[in-house]
Amino acid sequence: MKKALFLLFFGLLFNIGFSQESICEKFKTGKFLYTSDGLPDITVTRTKTTQTETIKESTEVIQGTIVWKSNCTYEFIFTKGPVPELIGRTMSVEIFNINGNTAKGKALFEGKYVNFGLEKLE
């Protein structure tokens, strides 16, 4: 009986982990839009290893390298942008609360958190 309960519990954990991986997979690459109040209209284009953010109301572009740490978390290393002091610095990002083509995210940069919404466009 204990063995059966252990296998059932392990099976549920495996399914939850696999399900989370599948859900986050669609947010690893593609074209996205930040949807949070207080943020400008920013379009994000992401490949498996790079991310480019384009701010609609300006010509500014922010680029960086992505290193995935887990299924739903990654580090963004700034490689290009309007503020030269940011080049080489790292921001930690977590994607969660996925619902269809939308998700919420949380970025940690230099001790400060920024919460954001994300919509998958492509």
C-alpha cells in the first residue's frame, strides 16, 4: 500500500513538472508584448538564446543574451541598449500564471522587482 501511494505521489509530481515545462515552452521563443500599466509599449522578439526589446514610441532597442535556468526562469544579460552602464549586467526573470497566450512575469534587477504582463503575439 505504501509503495502504491509513493508511486501515485511520484507520478503526480512528474505530471505537474512536465505540464509546467510544456506550458512555459511556448514563451521561450516568439514575439511578445508587455501588457503592464506603467510600462511603455514594448515588443519583445525572443529566440532560444537572445532577446530584443523594441520600444514603440522611440527608436531605442535593448538586446541581450538569454540563459535558461529552469523551465520558466532565465537570466537576461544586457548586450546593447541606450544606457551603456547596463551592458554586461544580468537580470533574473520568472514567467508564471500562464493562461493561454498571456502570462505574468517578475524580473529582479539590482535588488528591485518589476512585475509585468506578457502576451504572445506569434
